[in-house]
Amino acid sequence: MRILITGGAGFIASHVAEACLLQGHDVAVLDDLSTGSAAHLPPGARFYQVDVRDGKLDDVFAAERPEVVSHHAAQVSVRHSVEEPIHDAAVNVLGSLNVLETARRHGARRVVFASTGGAIYGEVEAGAADEHHRCRPRSPYAVAKLAVEHYLAGYRSTWGLETVVLRYANVYGPRQDPHGEAGVIAIFIQRIRAGLAPTIYGDGEQVRDFVYVADVVRANLLAHAVAVPAGDPLVLNIATGQGTTVTALWRALSEIAHPTVEPHHEPPRAGDLLRSVLDPARAGRVLGWQAHVSLERGLQQTWAWFDGGVARAGVVA
């Protein structure tokens, strides 16, 4: 299969690219390296340093003729989307629309889109949000992701483009940048290694659904090949369905990393969600997928990678 991975020098997509190569697929990676790292590019993948908003995207598609497009390229900072909503929309909406339109013109069969569950659903007051949960995006970043999902529906109904939406929970693991597209785990680890006290905003009882990157990669591989029914895009939560408080996360990481400092608390940040847990049951029914890596094991592997105790490439599922 010919696969083009946008944002393929980034945290999640670089792992997807490696896994696709291991499966024997023909892989090309596109990334502007604004946040991704050339060090993450897997040997064997052809690389194009191109912005998804650029007209040069057409040349890439003409050269590669991908059957499947794995679209991960994005402006990934919620905070930046609040501060610079026009830039966020330019990359995440117009850039994605450029990918869709170019894919259509060059005969791509399928687009798999990396969306967001927590940011799109907003507060999940009880249980776990399934794909029918009301969408209440609270940031320009989330609004843009949801807008692209609607564009995908339009391309599906108008042009017959096969479209799969993967709504990620809080993904963590090796290669996550604590200075850029950071989640709390990468930030905690960076602070521990530097001997600095991490910050917990609020009382630490905020609940998140942490899913390890290797599990997310498996979901992507399955989404590349799954039968897509007619109608709207296939939308799937990629999550564990288990909630963990920030305080419990710190305790679990402390058992592994043995920090010399304790976290300090600051007032809650405006707009932060109190609870975000996603229901992955549909991904289980449609893809035969479920998260395999426990939080304890995932934290161990993530700490080992950041601490230099394992090879600086790849993940262990």
C-alpha cells in the first residue's frame, strides 16, 4: 500500500510511519519541521519538507500517488490556538482542506484523520463519552478539528473519499516534546530529570484518559485497511476508557522515577477540563482494537526513553 503521512516527523505520526514500513508498505512523509524533528524520520521513508498549506503539496501527491493519506500535520497547541486563532485555523482548517482537495484530485482512496476526543467533547461529567456524546469544543483548536471532521463528511458524500476519524484521548510516550506538543506526562518527566518541581494546576483531581502511543499506532494501522461503510466518516475514539487523576498520575510516575522534588500547586487554568474520559467500545467492534498497554507499563517505557535507558527510536507495545 502507498501511504503518505503528513506531520510524519512529529510525536505520534513518526511512530505510525515506522510501523507502516515494518508492515512492508511504501511510505512517504511530509512535514514542515516547524515542530517535528528530522531525527524522528524513519529510514526507508521518502521525506518532503512541505507545509500542508503550500501549493507544493500538489507536487508531492503527483509524485507519490498515495492510496491512503494519514493526516496528522497540525498546529497542536491549545494555548496557541487561543492566542492566535487565525493562525490555528490557517493550519488546521485550511491546511487540512488543502490535503483533502489534493488527495481528491490525485485519486487517493482514503484519508485517516487524527482528531481529538477530549477537546471536542468538552466536559464528560460521568462515565465515558462515546462517539455520540455532544460535542462542546471550548478552544479554537477543538473547533478546527471538528470543522475538519465535517469537511471529511462532505468529501465522503460528494466524492466518495473513504474517511476515518480517530479521536485520540491523551496520548503519551517516547518522542513527545515537553516544550512543544506536550502532555502532562512529558512535562512531569522533564521536570523530574531536571530536579525541578512540577506544577499541578488546581487540586490535581482533574481526570484524563491516558493512552500509550504504541496502542494509538496499532489503531492507525487497522484504520488504514478497515472496511469503511457508506455514509458519514467512520468516527472512532482511541482511548482506554479509564480515568486517572493528575495526582494519581504523579504518584504512579514517582514510583518509577523517584523524584527528589514534590509538585507545587497553582490556581486552576481558565478553560481546563475537569474530566475527560472516552469510550473505546466502537473501536473494539469495528477495528478489533483495544488498548493493551497499562498506564504503569507505559510510564515505565516512557521514562526509560526520556532517561536514555532504551533505544531512542520506536516504541514497545
